[in-house]
Amino acid sequence: MRELHLTARVSDDGLPGKLLDDSDVDLVIAESVDVYKPDGALLARFRKRLMGASETRRAYYGLRGAAYRSDQTNRGLAAGSRNEQRERNVAYVRQDGTPSKINRAATGTTSGIVGFYDREARRPFCRTTAYTAKHPEKFADAIPYLQTIDDHFRALAPDRWAAQQAVCDSTEPDWIIKGTVFTTITVNKNFQTAVHRDNGDFPDGFGVMTAFAAGEYEGFYLAFPGFDPVVAFDMRTRDLLLADVHEWHGNTTPRGRPPWERISLVCYYREKMHLCKDRESELEWAKRRKRGGTIHE
């Protein structure tokens, strides 16, 4: 297996929220490779055409509808910095003209969540995501694909997989995607994420990503601009990428002749799912909770 060792870290200045283009990348990787940080730690393992064709097809039709269009987003820096938004004339303001705290993606987002989600202020109970609850048969079609991803995760990064399995063992089974170490899948459709670091996922796990690509396009490479050289991965249908998503990363600008489509899946364990009770107890706890009270006991 080819190995690539990056030589140095670069300054974080200007990275958060930046929308990348090809000029920001030194090397586009389109073959199987292991990439290591300057300190020798694993940054990424990339495998081309690892996933089975039949499972991939079923998962594509099962999950592509989970991504929905929105001009507002809670994706934080992944939606682009406020400077990027102002430059593209998409700063979000209230009706009275004052700046809003709502982050608006520079080009809007088409994104959604599948599987399960932990408590948050607006919904203080652990729950099945809306798409999963509304389309259980489509979600079921994707399960074999997600289980195969889990198998490869275990083989390619056994220490990271084992850490994630350990926290799954302490989590109510209601909130684990069957036969995997994942609770949640983010589905992005034609969404160029700006440079960001993931948060809310289990810190000792790993980012596990795959994609469905259709039509003719270039770009949309997943780049890691915090290192020298800056490497980017051309992730296409049936490819699998394991990466440290707590490092700075983002997509380069896509280019193509319509119609084209690029859907990515990010599989992970939500950091606080081990605090969830079983499904029935969660609903009872939410009913008893006083307005404004703590989210977790």
C-alpha cells in the first residue's frame, strides 16, 4: 500500500470558514493510500472502489432523499465564514437590518441527518431522526451498506473502531445503527463544505466517509489544508475514506456540466449518545422535565 508522509503543519490563520478551490491544493489523490501527519499519526486511509456495487445502489436510493435544501444551517464553519458570506453577498440579516446569529451557507445547503440524535435545547430528548422515522424501509435498505462500512472501519483502523465499539457497548441499543459502531449519518448533496473541524462526534473515533457520484464533474475534493503539502481526496462512488476529521478540512469548488450529483455520507457516533436512556424512558423524562431545566441529569 502506498504511504504518504506530510512534512509540516501550517498556520491556522485564514483557514476556518474558508471556501477552497484547486489552487489551495498541492496533491489530489485518486488512488488507495495511507497518509500520515508530520508526527507519524494517521491522518487518513483512502481505498478506491472498496464497496460492493449492489449494496451501494440500494444505499444510494435509500439515503439520497435525506438531504434537503435549506438557506439556513447549523453547520457552523462548514457553511463558510462570515467574511466568505459577505464577499458572496449572502450575509443573513433580520427584517430590521441588523445581523443575525443564524449562519447562512454561502450557496445554501442540501443536507440531512439519518439514524439517531442526542438531546439538545430545542428537543431535550434522544430520538430517531425525521427521515429515518418517516422512511424506515429506505433506511433499512441502507443498513447492509453501513454494516459493510463498519467492517472495513474495523479492519483498516482497529484501534479507532475498538474505542468507538467500547462507547457503543455503554449505549442503549435503541440508539445504535444495527451491526455498526455508528449512531448517526450526515448526508450532504452537492454541498461544498468550507474549512472546519468536526464537533459533536466521539473524539476517539474517526471520520468514516463514502460518496455517491453521478454525471460529469471535477473538483469537490476533500482537502486537509492544515498540512504541507495540502492533500485532497477525489472520493467517488464505492470509495471509502477514513480520516481524522478533527483536523481542518473542507471541499474544493466543484465544476461540471449539468446534470451532475455528488452525495457524501459521514458516519459517526454522536458524542453524548451514551447519556441517553432507552426510547420509552427518554420520552417520559422529556415530559417530566421543567421548561428551561438541564438537558442531562
